[in-house]
Amino acid sequence: MTGKGQTANKVLVAGGAGYIGSHVVKALAKRGFEPLVYDDLSSGHREAVLEGTLIEGSLADRKRLRALLEAERPAAIMHFAAFIVVPESVSDPLKYYRNNLAETVTLLEEAVRAGVRAFIFSSSAAVYGIPEKVPIPEDHPVAPINPYGASKLFVEQILADCHRAYGLPYVSLRYFNAAGADPEGRIGEAHEPETHLIPLLLQTALGKRKSFYLYGTDYPTPDGTCIRDFIHVDDLAEVHLSALEHLLSGGESLVLNCGYGHGHSVREVVECARRVTGRPIPVEEKERRPGDPPVLVAACDRAREALGFSPRHDDLEFIIRTAWNWETNRRY
């Protein structure tokens, strides 16, 4: 890898029309980068791309991808183009291994060929499976319990191999629970089907759903419900920018957790959503779902030390308020 001939401020954002990718695109432009959004719009939204250039295309289309990299010569690639619905990954694993794994290999082959100087990968806390200790450090054993988590772990292993073999610099970011929306209300979560906790609560508050299903009330936690580490999507976007600048300035390859280092129970999130919306949110209590760990909380010391990560929105009410603003004024 020579890294010669690239345009220093151009960044190819695969899957940049999706929820997290679109917030990162917004942050890239604000920081002076030129985002090139490469998305097939199978789950992303054209309207979510606020900045840069949208190029419709699939990672399976090697010819189109290669032509784009040769024409634009981006210095970096950020990769968000993945399927994310865990139950679907169990029922249709080949769909997930094709998209999340095989097509990522295509992207990496073309990245190496183009001499890309930085590769930022959207990974997941799902690589840990059922944690043995909490907060979960990056050196915790990895043992995913579904094909979605396995697909993310396989890519992490491939990235480490590519770094050793070709010198490809990378940062793999293991998300915990991304939540919230652009504080200005321009972009937010718009999954179909929606599976995430906070938007499901808010859609129930709006009357779009009859009730919110609360899965499991007998966990070994203070109120019996699962605890999760929610990170505002704008803070998550800032981690990506810090990781990019770290690599472009010659920093070492890293694997980092992305969270706040503390969690909120499902019941706490329900009560906060009721306060923010001022509306009743009917709840139906259900049995536990298989594979839901009682507590998932990130150990975040490494991100703070390596990237100087300092969150600005570590407040559950702020997270839900921005999501509510988006949900009540959705643009797509």
C-alpha cells in the first residue's frame, strides 16, 4: 500500500444513507471532509444524506466500486453497509454472511488495491455474546451467539489479517446501543421493520403501536429488566471522526468499545419516555427472549485514552428528547 494519489479530505462512506452512517456523514462535512456516500438504498434513505455526494451502488458490484475508488481516490473508507436484525440473522444466516461478510471482503480487496490510508469498521457489542463480566472491556472473550454477531467478528479478524499482510490501517468500533437523533431533527432512526427499544416506545406513544412489549422482568438486575448502555448517535459519530483523524495522522490500528460506561434498565427507559412525551405508553410484559444478556455495558477507558473521547450528550432524557423530536416530525 502506497497511499499515493488520494484526495486527503475525501471519505467513502459505505452505507452512509442509513441511521448511523448518515449522522457520521453530517459530522464529516462539518469537520471539512468530503463524504462520498455509497449506498444501494435497500434500507437507507436518500433524504438522510444531508451532505456530500450520494452514489447509488452495491458492494456486490465490484466493477462500479472499483471505478468509483479509481475516479475519486478517497483517503479513507467508513463501512456501515450491513444487515442488523438479529432474529433475521438466525432465520436466514446466509443472507447475513453474504452481505455482512462476503461483500465486506470485496470492499476490503478494493480498498487495498486503491491504497486506502484508513478503514473504519462499524462493529458491534454482539461479538461478546453473553458477557462474563460487566463493564465489558475490549479484551473480553468474544463468543457471538448469533450470525449477526459472528459476521462482525469475522470481519474484525479479517481486518487484523489485512493489517498484518498489507499494512491496512483500521479502527473497529464495537457499538453498544446507538440511540437518539440529530438535535435539529433533520435525520433519525427509520428502520423497517423497527426493532430498537426507544423508537418502539415513541411509536407507541404516538399511537402507531397498541403497546410496547417488555421482554423479561425477572433478570438479576435492580428492577428485573435488562440494562443497556445507550450512546447518543452524535457522540457515536464523533468517535468515528476521532478514529479517522487518528489513522490519517499515522495512529495505530485499534479495536474500541463505543458506549458511556453505564446503563439504564428497560423500565427506566420506559419511564423516561413517558416523561419526555407526556403521554401514557401501554406496556405488555412478555417472557424473556432467548439470548438477551441481563446487562450490556461498555468499558470505555480505551476510547478515552486513545482518541480523547469525551461525550457531550450522556443524558438519557436528552437522547429520548431528540428521538421524540425526530419521531414527531419525520421527514422520511
